[in-house]
Amino acid sequence: MTENLTGVWHGTYSYPLEYMMPDCYFVAVIIHTNSILSGTIFETVTADFDISGDLNAVIDGTVAGGAITFLKTYDGQNGWDHSVHYSGLLNGEHNEITGSWTIHDVQGTFSGTFIMIRKRSTESKAALTESIALHVASVLSQ
């Protein structure tokens, strides 16, 4: 049985290297009830888009063993109202999810990678930063 994943998760999502765009950082507040995930994501656009600023999205998804899937749907702020499919795996300590995201729209399919880390009271900010940096380095080396 999967440990309850309710809590605050910090993460990044990365774009494919050919787009030469910086990673985007986000905070997810997740509620996990039985096999259902719901919650809110807060992020700041740092990539080279026509807009910049804060974005909000809701998430709805499922947990099946260590497999996590959810749909992130932006609330329309700053003109972002599309949805993004996330699929990932939970690590053995139940504090890290890594996987890929995909957008399907009229222009085709666009995808990249992500990592989410749940900071526990025993973890330091330095350990969290190091874990995210390791993920970013592994993405860049692909």
C-alpha cells in the first residue's frame, strides 16, 4: 500500500533540450484520498513565452501502487487554460515522483520531464535543492 501523499511538494518541469528553455519551478499542494489525487499547483513562468508571471492550476489524478498519473489544468490566468498530462513513478521513500509530462493540442504533441519532492521536516533545504539539481543535470545529459 502506498503511503499517503497528501502534502506540499516542490518540483520542476523541463522542456526538451532543442527548445533551449529554462526549467519551471512549482509548488503543488496535494490531497491523496484512497487512490485519488487532487490539489493545486502554483508556478511562475520563467520561460520565453509571451507572458510572464504567476500561474495556477488544479490537478486530478490517481495513484496505483507506485504509478502516479494526473491532469494539470490551468485556470486561464495570463491566457493559460490548457491541460497537461503527467505520468510518473514514486520512489521507495514515498517522497519523490519522477516522470514525464505531455501536452496534446492542435499543433501536435509536446513533452518533457518532471520531478516532485515532498520535503519532510527532517530534510534540509540544501538536500531538497541538491535532489532537484541532480534531476536537472540528468535531464540535461540526455
